[in-house]
Amino acid sequence: MSDDTFRSVEIERTSVGNYVVRNVRGGSMSMGAGEDASFTPVELLLAAIGGCTAIDVDHITSRRAEPTRFSVDVTGDKIRDEAGGNRMQNLRVEFTVTFPPGADGDRAREALPRSLQQSHDRLCTVSRTVELGTPVSVVEVTGSTTD
């Protein structure tokens, strides 16, 4: 793989159940176990799915008209079972998008269903990865030490 395909984040523990996530561009956000206002990993997964699709749809439709409303609700059920362990199911990305009246708004409204489908079927890296079921490897890089 070439360098332009590589993506990464760094997660640093700040206290029990609390972390800071950093990207290579200097952005950061807090993440935690759900005991404060920080996003949980599951909420970040939902945000990633919805955000990825939102970016695709926004880029396609806003070339035709600037939306007067653009919101995305992402929902799902966290389940636990013996067969599959903890996981999400019933994932749903719901768009509420409104465009102004007129020819440009009409073109944007016409492009909306197609842009949603394109994002789902091939553009959104996050939802495509979830749906295709990419394996995740977990490895220990630095060994534990005891003093």
C-alpha cells in the first residue's frame, strides 16, 4: 500500500476509562466509557458512519444548491449474545435535507436519492467497511514490564 492510503489515529489514556484521540493533522477529541460528556467508541462508530455518508451527499448535492437544512440521525441497537458477542445491529442513517425553492433546489432534490445510494453502495469507506466485515487485528507492540 502506498502512503496515501494509510490512515491512523492515536489514543492516549488520561485516566481510567478516559482517553484523548488525536489525528495526524493535530485534531483531538475526548473519548470515554460513557460516564461523562465524552463520546463513547460506539457513538464514534455511529458518527463515523453518518459523517462519512453526510460528506458524500453534501458534496454531491450542494454543487446544485446550498441546503437550508441538513441533518443526519444515526441509530442502532447494541446487543450482547453468546454467538456473536457485543455488537451493533439495526444500523440506520436517516437524512433530513431541505433545499430552497427554484431550479437549483429542484436539481439538488433530484440528486439526493442517487447521492444517498452512491454513498451507501460505493463511496462511504466507513459503512462499506462495516458492511463488508473487514477483519481487525489486535496486537501487543510493547510488552508489559514489572519493576
